[in-house]
Amino acid sequence: MVAFALLKRGLTCFCFDFGGSGQSDGDIVTLGSRESGDLDTVVSFLRVQGRTSHIAVWGRSMGAVTAALFARTNLSIAGVVLDSPFARLPELIRDIVARDLAADVTVPGLLVSAAILALRTSIRRRTGVDINAIDALAAAPGCYQPALLVHAVEDELIYPCHSEALARAWAGDCRLLLVGEEQGHNSMRPRHIILSAVAFLCNVLGGGLKDADAIFRGVGDGSPPAPAPQAPVDPNSTRAAMLQQLWLRMAEESADIARAAGVEREDARGLEEEEEESEEEAEDADDDWERPRALCTSAAGGGARTAAL
């Protein structure tokens, strides 16, 4: 749906899977640390092709964090759409632990910190990635591109406070759209949100210097559009419509009556023709009967006359 909306507005799309995700090779994802290198490869490829002018990035969840980390080091990006990013990975881990464990038992904060430290050490030993370095909030003050952030109010994985913190720290023009309507982390975004993001990308990809009003022209506030007001009912137009319907109904009834009368006339004509044919057949039968009698009578009159017949 997103790609279709972009293509409909004349924007070309390049969709790809990060390493270890989707149909790409690899077994490990690093939640933005190495994925920013994948994004750099894609952007470099597009630049070399020479078929693109301005490039913007649209990422969701891990892709949104990757876009934020990449934007800090690549100022040629025209703008970014960040859907459901987390501000810092350790904070996200802390939120998950607190939500899943603290609901049933009281977990001391010191114990949670110790668990995160142990997890950090294990991940660093296995992958060489430091989870503390996956910090979109630290990258935000160095990001001067326009940004549109989207986050579901009822996101069950990443709380909207992460996007709120990023929006406050972002150096460039930024707007946050909070989505309700029972939206979750993996929910398909409503149509008005997608259209707002497409409008934002059309603005930033148009080139030239723009102020905030021009950048976010056509971008809503995240709430669904109000239903269109119904036009007032004109009594005269209503009466005319009723009369027109009545006239059409009467015309249809007249046509039905005419068709029925036509059928009756055809049937009557058919009966008359059948009667006439019957009378003609009867007359022919009488003629045929009289003729043999005449022949017989002539034959009785004399042999020469009979031979002539």
C-alpha cells in the first residue's frame, strides 16, 4: 500500500531487506548498528545509477532507527519518515523487562541494570556490537534533515515516549503524528497517515529551500479526517426527484401495458390467420370432392369424353 501510494504520486521506490532480515542472507540483526551500512550501500548504488535526483528514507521500527543513525552522517538525504523508532536500545530493553516481569513480581532496578549489563556483554562478545552505541537519541541533534515521526499510541512493543524524545531532540524541522484507532506496533497504518507521509515526501523531494509550513503542507496532525458534511436537502430538488421517479415508474408501466397489448394483438392476428387458413383448407377440400364427382359423371356420359379427360 505504501509503495502504491508513492508510485501514484510519481515517486520511485527502492525496497530492500536488511542483512539477516526477509530474503537477505545472514542470521543476525543488530537493530541498526550494521544496518546503517546496508542503507549506505543502497544510497551509494542509487547515486551511481544516476537515475535519481533527491533521495529520502522511510523506515519502520529497526528501519526507522537505522534511518536516524544514517541521517546523522549523510546530509544529502532530503528527508526521513521514522515510524515507531526507539530512542535508545538499553531503554527499550528496560521497558520490555519492566513490562513483562514487573507486572507479576517486583524487580529491583539494580537487578534490571545487572541483567542489561550481562546482555550487553554477551551480545558484544558474540557479534562485536555494543548495544549502547545504538542510540538514535544521541544522533538526533546532528540530524538537520526534515523528519516526520509516526507512532501508535497503543504500541505494545515500543512506547510512544521514544518518538516524543526524538522529536524534541531532532535538529531539523520535525513533526510527530500519534496514531490512535487501536493501532499497534505492527498494524497497517491508516490511509490518512500514509497520505500524510507521502505528502511530506513530495514536499521534501521537490528540491529548493522550504520553511516548515512548506515542508509539512498537506500533513495532518495524526487524527482521522472529519467526515464530510452532508449537503442541505433542497425541498424543490427532492420534489423534482420524486416526480421524476414517479414519471419513470408510470412510463415503465405504460411500456409494459403496450407490450402486453402488442402480444395480445399478435395472438389475435395469429388466430385470425389460422381461421382463414382453416377455411381455405376446407374450401380446397370441397373442391377436391366436387372434382372427382364431375369426373365420374363425365365418364358415365361416354367413352370419348372420358378419354379426353
